Amino acid sequence: MLQQRTIEIIKSTVPVLQVHGEAITSRFYEMLFQKHPELLNIFNHANQKKGRQQAALANAVYAAAANIDKLESIIPVVKGIAHKHRSLGVKPEHYPVVGENLLLAIKDVLGDAATDEIINAWAEAYGVIADVFIGIERNMYENAVWEGFRPFVVTRKIEESTVITSFYLEPEDKIALAKFKPGQYVSIKMDIPGQVNTHIRQYSLSDAPGQSSYRISVKKESGTDTVDGMVSVYLHERVKEGDILHLSAPAGDFYLNTDSKKHVVLISGGVGLTPMVSMLKTIASEQPEREVTFVHAAINGQAHALKEEVIDIAEASDHITTHFVYESPLDEDLGYTKRGYIDQTWLKEILPLNDDAEYYFCGPIPFMRVINTALLALNVPKENIHYEFFGPASDLEKESIKA
């Protein structure tokens, strides 16, 4: 339990965090990796380079400070981060190291403004916040079917489009697969020849639960340097059938509510369709009477992965409607609904805009901002809107996007 004076001091720092939050977290990561280079194995270096990890941590620190007297209000956010921590292998012993370097970064960036009283208050508050994370993550570790990373055999490798390839993965020990919820992801831990650090990436499971294998569908990123695109390029170009990949148990707080019977709207852009296909296939097999509107945006037909799979599912049902939007369709492209981009006006025409529908979406962050802005403008209740970030969380309402 925090002392009242500590709460007052932490809340007084909220305006400072709004201004200097990302500078503090950027300095934090610099100091952390200088002192503990072994922790580089846990973090996505591409997200570090792009500043996404720093921004996500700054948002989390800001939220904790603003709600320090009612931390229970940010438990849903904590759980989302905790899922990622569990899939990456973050343990209780990492928290003191993080806390020490976070306090040093605050002092380093703010200088004399970070008085001993402020630093001591943050040390006390960090201990309470860390205990919340550790408690939630302990429960997740206990409920995980396996701890750490388990070897899986690549039994099939299928090119789904010019940029996306699927990998079918079966456990090397032949023990039954862990169940997962449609929309969840696994982490893959890889040692790439010539690289000192281990790389961990998270990929949504793109098939329905209950299969004999897991399936991930990976986009080949354009970057091939030491951070951006390295893992996806290695998977596409070097990993072959029969190879071993090491997977965490499934994780994630973005998944289909299979207890609901509400109309489901699934909206995706690019490789963001992977969790949506898992959801679609689950509904088709387990809730065949449930209404579904499936909307996917791609550059063109060549970049559109899993299209035939989705069409086959929809054609076998009277309750599934599909819409495909191509930014720049090729002359040979057929079967798309709209040329250009998804926008608010078009969504108003095709969506069931009522309180009895649930909306799930995923894709590049600019795409997600447009979709989120459009749905809110169309008066979709916030509690009916669900989305997933590929990587550190961002704030979809931080920038105003006209849909």
C-alpha cells in the first residue's frame, strides 16, 4: 500500500511524463542494454530502432502514474503486456534490474528537477507496480502448458502470396498441442547464423484451434539488415520443411469471444488477416449460425494471402459475407469489392451498425487508426471494438485521422 504522500508526488509528475516520457524511456533502454546486454535477447530490435518500444513503455509509465491511486483500473492493459512478457520469458528477477535503470534514466533526463523525494517516491511506486505485473505473470506461467521454448518441426511451408508464407508446425516430442483461443499468438526464438543475439518474434496463429499442427503466416519484411526484417527474411529464405523452430506456448489477450452470439465484423489489412482467419474458421466450425462480415484490404491480388481459403469458408455458409478491398488492383485481379481504401462512408454502407455487433481489426498502425476513427465516428460502442497490435501497443486515438 502506497503512502498518501507518495501518491501525491507520483501524480505531480504526470505532466512531466507527458513531455519527457519518451526521452526517459529511450535513455532507459540505452542504459539497460549497456549494463545488461544479455537482455537484448528478449527485445525486438526493430521496434527499438523505430522507437515503438520506447513509446509503448512511455505510455505504460504515464498510465501507471496517472492511475497510481487506482491501479486496478489499468489491469486490462497490464494483462496485455503480461501476456507478451510471459511469451518472451520475462521473469521476476528482471524487474529489479528494470527498476534500477528506469530510476537512473528519470534522474539522467530530468536532472536537478528529479529531487531525492521524487526518485524515492518512484522507487516505492515501481515496487508496487512491479508486484502487480509479477503476480499476474506468475498466474500465466502456472497456466501455460509449457514454460520457455519448445522445439517444433516445420512439416509444411506454403507460399500464400508474393509476400506471405505459412509454416505448419508440429511438436518434435509428439505430445498433443496446447489449446489456444482464436486470435492468440506464439513467440518464436531463433538463433540466426552470424548474429550474436538471439531473436524473438511473435506471430499470430492463423488456423483454427484443434488442428494437428500450429500454423503461422509470416510476411517477408523488406528490411534485411541486423534489425528490421531479419527474422522474417530468414524464415522465408532459409527455413525449410524438416527444420526445427522453438515456440512459446500460445499467449495474448486479443481473441474471439466464443461465448457471444453477436454478429462479428472482422477487418484486416495486409498480414493483419492472420488472427482474423483463425477467428473466421473457428466461427464456421463451432458457431455456424453466427453472422460474420469479413473485410480485408490488400495492395492487390498477388499480395492477398489465404484468399481462396476464406472464399471456400464463406461459400459453404449462408451467414458469412466477404469484402476484399485492393489499393492498386492488377488487370488480372477478380473478385474484389472495392478499389482504393477502406473509408468511413463505405463502412457505413456494408456494416451492421448496431449495439449487437462486435468488431475485431488488425493491420498496420495507420490502417488501424483509420478503422478505429471510422468505427467511433459511426457510433460503435468502444466496448464492442477490439484490436491487436503486431508489436508494442500504440494509442490509436493519439492522432486524429479522418476516415
